[in-house]
Amino acid sequence: MSNQKNTALQPNKTITTPAPSTPLILKSLGFAFNIGGKLAPKITGCIAYKLWISPPRFKTPNSELPALNSAEIIKQDINGHEITTFG
């Protein structure tokens, strides 16, 4: 027999690293929403919706402008909200 270890019979040894700590800004937001949710839940909910559900605004890239300018723009009213589609 050889002196080599049979790795198939060895228990799995996983190397774990500690999770990185939560950034201070996220801890602050969590604290603010926790307190705000208790004091003014409706307002806090509206603020949270605006922060996490609303898409970010950015300038249209120059490479997309020709396609945007040549598209047919259709505006529709759906449930009281104006929705713009491009065809």
C-alpha cells in the first residue's frame, strides 16, 4: 500500500470567509425606514417605493437617438397613468 491519502474518503473541508460587514449607508437606511415605518408608515412606504421601484433616469445615448427619433410614439392612458410606447 502507498502512503498517499485517499481524498475520496476525507470529509469535505470547506473554507469559509466571513461575510463583509454591511456599509454604514445601508445600516442608516434600514434604521431610518424602521423608525419611519413606525411613525409614518404611509409616507415611509411612498419614499421606499420611489427609491426602489422607480427606474433611474439617464440621458439617452447618442447611438440610440436616430432610432428614437424615427420611432412611432404612441401615448396611452392606462388606469389614470400616461404610458408612452415606441413602435
